[in-house]
Amino acid sequence: MTAPAPRSAYIHIPFCHRRCFYCDFAVVPLGDQADASGGPGSRSIALYLEQLLEEISLSPAGPPLATVYIGGGTPSLLTPLQVGQVLKALRRRFGLQSGAEISLEMDPASFGRLDLDALTQQGVNRVSLGGQSFDDAVLASLGRRHRRADLLEACAWLQAAVVQGRLASWSLDLIRNLPDQTDAAWADQLEQALASKAPHLSIYDLSLEPGTVFSRLEQRGDLQMPDEDGAADRIAATSERLSRAGYCRYEISNFALPGHASRHNRVYWSGAGWWGFGLGATSAPWGERLARPRTRESYADWLKEQRLRGPDRSLVQATASPLSLEDRLLVGLRRHEGVDLMRQAGCCGWSAADCRRWLPLLEQRWEPFRQTGLMQCHGSRWRLSDPLGMAVSNAVLVELVAWWEEVSVDAVPSASSAGL
């Protein structure tokens, strides 16, 4: 089955004030004095934008984009005019659909109300605010630059922009299950998030990534992470509290009031393709993923190769490998609606005979989760229950990976062209 042409793009802006203690993203710290008005780092940003705009211009063309997500790093370190340049390049190469969702990640300490006004004039209509916590001591322990007062001010600006019709929506990021975090402390964070009136909440559990400050502290025994049972209880309590407040959990980490789910987020978890641009960015327009180099020097070298030899094979529909069934199921299970096994297998070219032979083996692995209420099954559609199943999703995914290894060894004939 031919994959539909991608209508979404992710743009990576790597610059930030400083690297947070949990961060392993591809970022370029500029120092605490960097800002979007020509301060320290402005030359580095300008040079990077030249490269980014060139990459966009070298991309295979496609239909008009329905969603654009500018992430980082701290994209709000760019001036509004620079953000406008990026959107202009996308418009020139692909076009932007009328009503396209254009999201920008912003740090509470990196913009003012006038900056927000100028960004909306450039076309930004959705903001993802990296708040992480309303507690000053916690923010300091995370290595964040902003404080609670900055976050409250930014939330007020964003909500006012929605009320006034200048923004369509905005989202607040929070980190849960931090070292030494109590149930009461987390419950207080949730109440403050609800008081901000953010129509969308992205809530992530702290993970210790290799090479980060937190990872080194944990290895030395200087970081006490929550136990698994306590962490799962807080995940379940989060879903229950937000459900009572009217939020729908449409993906494991994302909650939204009606009409405020991120269209761009849903692209990732639906198995649809997207373009990616910039240092460290990942693209998957036709299924196969391509990660750009994570340093400025290697990104410049990679871009030179694109200029001389043409787009990478993964960016061209005729030469890219399609998304495998395993990947479709891994990402699809994160969604509230789960996955339809028969439909997804059919999208990967599986025959009816292959489906009858192999899919029941996966259902057998998942059956214990259904019996304990962690999963629900309706026909060939399986989904994680909320909140209990989503709180222990890794156990379900482990069984999926084990099943896929079994399928791969026996090599389903009709699936060999779908990523086996």
C-alpha cells in the first residue's frame, strides 16, 4: 500500500541558554545572557539559519503542510522575523494549508508579551511552553533558568492570547516522578497547572539518559529516583485528576481539553510521515527514519553531501523503506484509541493468511494484560486501559518486541517488503 504524502514538518532549533540536567537533545548552549534581540549567540543563530533554510530548499517537494512544529532547544531565542523566515521557506517549498497548525516551543525566560504578539503576526498559532515545574527549588535542581514567577507570567500571556483570538491553543510541559517527589508535591503541581488554564498538558516522567548530569549523579548514588510502584500510582492519579477536570488523555503523555489536541503530535503516533529539518532532527516521510548529525560541524558536512549528491534515499518515496508493522504498533499503542491489528497489518502488505497465522500469537502474549484490565480488546483493536494500562505500558511493549523477533526469525513472506 502506497504511503500518503507527508503533510507535516518538524524544524529543530538547537540553541538554548544552558543544557538542563536531564537533557540529552541535540542542543547548543549559548549562555544565560543570550536572547532574541541580537545578544550573545546571534551570529551562531544567523549562520545556522542559513544552513537550515538551505536544507529546506534542497528537500524533495511535497503537498502543502497541515502542521509545522518548531522545537529545540529554545526556538524562542530566534527573533520573530527569523521564525518568519523559516515559515516563508516552508511555504515556498511546500506551501501551508489554510488553518495549518504552526507550533513553537518557548521557554518562560526567553520572551516577553510583545515578542509573543510579534510571533503570532508571523503565523505562529500554537505555543508549547516548557514550564516543567512551578516550584523554584525543583526548577533549580533541574538546571532550568526560569523561575515560578516567569512561568506564571508566561501562562497568563498565552491564555490571554487564546481568549483574544491571537493563538488557537497552547500547551504546558511538566515533568513528573522527579527525585524525592512526594504524592502531595505532585498533586500540588497538577492543581497549579489546572489553575493556569492551559488547554493542553504534556506530562513526561523523568528518564535518566546517558551522559546527562542526572545520569552521573544517579551512578554516584546522589540521586534517589521514585520506586516503580510509587511512580505508577502518580501516573494513574494524574490521569484521574485531569479526567475530572475535563481533559482527554489522547496519548500516553498528552492531555487536552476538547478541540485542543495537537494535530502534529497525532501525526507521530498515527504512523503518518513527516519531514524533518535541522541539526539532530529526525524525518520519516515515507516510513524509514533519518536522523541528522547532532553537531554543527557534522551537520554542515551532511548538508554539503545533500547539495552534491541529492536527497538521502529515505527522503525519496521510490527508494525509502516503508514503516514496519512493529513500528506501527509501537507508536500506535501510545494513542487512546490503540491499534487495529488487522488494519495495520494490511497497511504493511500482509496477506490474510499471514494475519491468521501470526497475529493470534501476539494476541496470546497480550491476553494476560486483558484479563488483568491493563488492556482492552474490541475485535482486532487493542488499546491500553487508562489509567492502569498506560501506567505500565512498557510491559506490553516488551511482549510486542518479543513477538516481532519471533515473526522476523520465521520471515513472513508477504511482510518481507514491509520492514522485516
